[in-house]
Amino acid sequence: MDMIAKVPLSELSGRMERFRTRMDTVHPDWELCVIFSRINQYYFTGTMQDGMLFIPRGGEPELFVRRSHERALDESLFPAIRPMGSFRDAAAVRSAVPETVYLETEVVPLALLQRFRKHFPVKNVLSADTEIAKTRSVKSAYEIQRMERAGAIHRFILEEGIPTMLWEGMTEAEFGAGVYAMMVREGHQGIVRFGMFQTEIEVGQLGFGDSSIYPAAFDGPGGCRGIGPAAPILGSQSRTLRKGDLVFIDNACGFEGYQTDKTMTYMFKQSLPDEAVVAHEQCVDIQNRMAAMLKPGIAPSQVYSAIYESLPPGFLENFMGFGSRRAHFLGHGTGLLVDELPVIAEGSSEPLLEGMVIALEPKKGIRDVGMVGIENTFVVTPGGGRSITGNHPGLMLVL
């Protein structure tokens, strides 16, 4: 039987205490928060099941599990895990609830809320999303260790593994499938998780040539043709790799739930036009300048404005996107989700804290070539951002 990697009880207790302290500060009248999403269940309890977590202001938090209670007991050190067949069972234990309850309003469907209210007659629902997100934004040593492991796998695959697997005539879909298989063999958890509503990602955004600037609904600078309209993911089954192509991949790698984000580019068998190479080198310089600024106390908006104010007007065309499709950020937090707080963008004014983990991704689209640029994941430290996904400048020539 495989050994289960359980989140230590001290880690779970620390997370709960930090969340409650934040709620006390921001919502001093709060009495109860109920967690339904499996990602947040995992953060607070070390297991993700079909259930709900009750976090009262005082007293013992309780996880009620419909399925699987047996598995939850096996893999979690959380002290109060109760079985339930339905909300009715939980209501028999938690008979008294306040009129106002805090929920994850970004992820709880209306139908689920209605079923919950049949047995828990709450009058008012308020959002706990921001307080949960801000609690999760500062990573503990335990979390950073897992992200470092994910980053090490990520670095190896994108900097050493992919150059060995590219061959002329392979399709984008074959490329994506090959990357996925290699990542799982090296320890990737096999799934990429985003918080963005209805965001589906298989391996990442990837493509050959101008596939990487093809329009995509995904809120990011890159593009992806994908399999087709019904599945705009993975990669085209008809676009094949040709001499002179730019190869682009922007993807996440996860270990025990925690994910890093990284982008690498490759030149297949010959160099790209000078314009593309120069633009790429400028993006690498931007990443490095941003990384040096990732110190406790600076606001993400300051990093964002400092970079944009330093860029020549001509460079801004197709920067962080292509055409009218521009991403309005330069980086984002990552962890149990790839898209977490903080965001390197305008209006993001709360100062960075030591232990935050941020992916920086300056990129620029080049017509008829594709998306050049770079992305690595950095830990905020007093000395600036420390990369945990490698330091290769990208645009690697693969012969």
C-alpha cells in the first residue's frame, strides 16, 4: 500500500488560525464560514471530498463528508471529520446557525445554496473569498517545499526533457501528449487547477509557430489552437512541426497539490528572425528586473507601473498579447491554483509579503512567428524574487 503524504496537523492548525484572525480583523461580527470547494477543503483539512467544512468564530471546526468519509479519515489528520448522508444529517448536529453565513460565493452554485438553505435557514450570505485567498497567498515553509519540488520537475521537463522529444512532422497534439506523459513520469500530479470560471487546461497553452498567438478565451498573453472548437486545448492534430518553427509552451506542474507556472520557447532547427530574438531578449530582461523588485513591502502595482513606464512605445504593440487581445497583468500568484493572489497589475496595492509565490510572464506576440517571452515562478524574499523553476533564458535552439 502506498504511503499517504498527510498534511501535518500543525500546518492545518496554523492555516485555520490565520484565516480566523483575518476574518476577525476584516469582518469583526462574523460568526460562521462554510467551505464547499474541494481546493479550500484541502487547504484547511488535508483532504478533498464531497462535503462541507464548518468554521465557527469560536469552537471546533468540523468537516462533514458525504463521500468518502472512509478516505477522509485515512488521509487527513484533521481532528473533526463527521459522516453525513445529506445536509439533513449535518443539520441534526449543527442545529443552530447564525442569520448571516460567509461562503465561497465565487464557486458555490445557486442550486447548492438553495439545498443548503433547506436545512440551514440562513438569511444572509456574504463572501469569504477574498479572506481565504489572502490567507492562502502567503505560503508556509511546508508549502514552499512542495512548490520547490514541483519547480524542480518543471525545470527538468521544459529545459532538458522537451528538447529531446521534438521531431519534424510531429503534431501539436502529439507534442502535448508527450509532454504530459514525461511530466507524470517525473512526478507531476497529473492535473492543472485554475480558479477562473470554466477554465479547462489539459497540459497548458502550447503550439508551433503562430498557433501561439491564435485567439483564445483563456485570460493570458498566449494563444492556442487546440483540438478544435469543442476542445480548444492540448494542440492541433493537423499542425505539424517544421524547420524554422517557434515552439511555445506555457504550462503548470504540480506536486502534492502545489503548482508552479513556467513558459519556455524553442527554435526548431534554425534561428528565428532578428526581430523576434530581440523582442524575446527584452522580455527576459523585463522578467529579471521584476524579479529583483519582488521584496516584502513593495506593492504589485508599483512593479507593474515601473515596468510599463520604462518600455518604449513601439515595444508595447503586441506586448502581453497579440492585437487587441492583451492581458492586463505581468504576473500572478500561484499555489493550489495556478491563478492566485497577488496579481502584478494596476490597482493591486497591498504590499507583498515574504513567502508569497509569484509567476512573472512578460511576453510579446510577433506576427507570422508566434509568442516569444518567458515565465518563471519566484518566491518573494528580502533579497528579491528567488526562482524555483530554473533560470534558462529560453528561445533554445533545438537541432
